[in-house]
Amino acid sequence: MFSFLKKNTPEKIADTVVEKRSWIERLKSGLSRTGNQLADLFSRGGKIDDDLYEELETILITSDVGMDATRALLADLRRHVKEHKLIEAAELKAGLAHCLLKLLKPLAVPLQADTKKPFVIMMVGVNGAGKTTSIGKLAKYLQSQGLSVLLAAGDTFRAAAREQLMTWGERNNVTVIAQQSGDAAAVIYDAVQAAQARKIDVVLADTAGRLTTQAHLMEEIKKVKRVIAKVLPDAPHEVLLVLDANTGQNALSQVKAFDLALGVTGLILTKLDGTAKGGVIAAIARAHPIPVRFIGVGEGMDDLRPFNAEEFIDALLGVQT
């Protein structure tokens, strides 16, 4: 009885609110490169005119939104301005927030990892995107949801990747299935079997980073997916592509290539605490919409959070939608 009361104390609620604001502040800091440009544009005063739209177009394109998504956003924004009879430049900020929310909201689909047991998540991405680190953080998040987790060290190309995953396993008190040698498919096959035997809820399967131009490596990762399906017919249940937010429009080409090869079901966008401009989410939403399951804003264990379109726009524009 008393433990229930403790969970709902004002102090606990206050801590949660502070933590949420801290998260948004870090996200805002990461997106400040774009946010500051937009804030400057909207705070100059004056009327909404073609020059203002032209400046906004330049900011969006240089913020990795891309030409196609920028044009679509501006067309929607012009309709909104006309419909609501907006006149002042300062009013355009809320209009842009409204149009961005319409574009990004469909991507904010949470990961549901409790629909199968074991629920197998295959992690893929190019070298250096933050894949192995994301697995460690994702393991912590899933445990916080009450799910048991097992890690598969499927990046057999780099010994350092295996060691890094073992370290994350120790931090989270999670078993890691690894081999000194052998191929990724064999390691992940063993991990799924182990999860079945131990009644583990979720398997997080790491794979080696690869460039989309490396045809033989893209074929290899297709084989890994086929092998997973042999041990568990409907697996993998999720194929998560990890993207570095700092790669800009290149992230969009990665989405298209990995989706063509594997059928990507969700994205993790990392390193939004760096010099990322943030606009690539809009580019993906327009050109190749796949749910953004999580975004990352730091190196800490709790720095991977489910993507929330309203929070993202709040951080970017300072407008609560």
C-alpha cells in the first residue's frame, strides 16, 4: 500500500517533469543550429511576404530538410497562412509548427516489443552510426518496460564491437551470446534458440556496419535475416536502422537502400546532441516514411527516448503544439 503511495508523491512527479524538461533542453541544444536561424527569421518583425518565404526555404534546405520536403512544407504553410489570414512574420512560427506536426506525427509510432516471445529485433546500419551503443541503451529502455533482454553479438567483423556489447551487457545485467569466430547468422541463430529456451522476452541482434554500396555485405545481411526466420518463422519482428543525424541527406539514401534490402520497420536517429540540423526527419517523412522509433541525444544509458513529434517541434521552434 505504502509503495503505491510513494510512486505517486509530488516529489516523484516533480522529478519526472524536470527530467522531461532536461531531455527537451538537450534536444533543443542539439537542434540549436537550425532553431536559432528560424528564431532570428521570425523575430525580425514585418509582414509575411515572398522574401520571408524565400529565406525560410533557404534555412529549411540547408537544415537537411531537402528540396522535395521543403517545397511540400512551404506549400502547406502558404495554404495555412491564407486559411487563417495570417499577416505578421511572427505568426508564421506557429504556422510552421502546425505544418511540421502534420508531416512528422505519422512517424511517431512506438515500438511494441511485447507482441511475440521472443521478440527479435535486428539492428542494422552503416559504420559509425552508433548501432552498438544504441543496442545497450535500447536494452536498458526495454528492461524499464518490464521486459527481459538477451543480446546477440552479430558484428563478427570487429572484436571491439563484441567487447563493447559485452560491456553494455554487464552494465544492464543482460546475457550476451557471442563467438570468438563464426559468422553473424550463426551467432544470432544461437541467440534466438537460447532466448526460446530461457523464455527471454526480447533478442537484440547486433550486425556489422556496412556501406550500402558494398553489394556483397548487403547480400550477407539478407542471409542473416533469412537464417533468423529459419529458427523462428515470423522473425525478425523488427528491423531497426540506426542513422547518424549528422549525415544529413545521406541518411535518406541509407533508409532507401536498407529498406529495399531488408524491409526496415523502424529507425533510430542518433547524435542529435551534436551538430545535427534535424531536418532529415522531415526529408524521411516526405520521401520514404518509416516510423522513427527512437532518437538519441547523448552517451548516457537513458539518452535514447521514443520519438515524440510534439517534443521535437517544441525543441526546434520553442512552440508547444
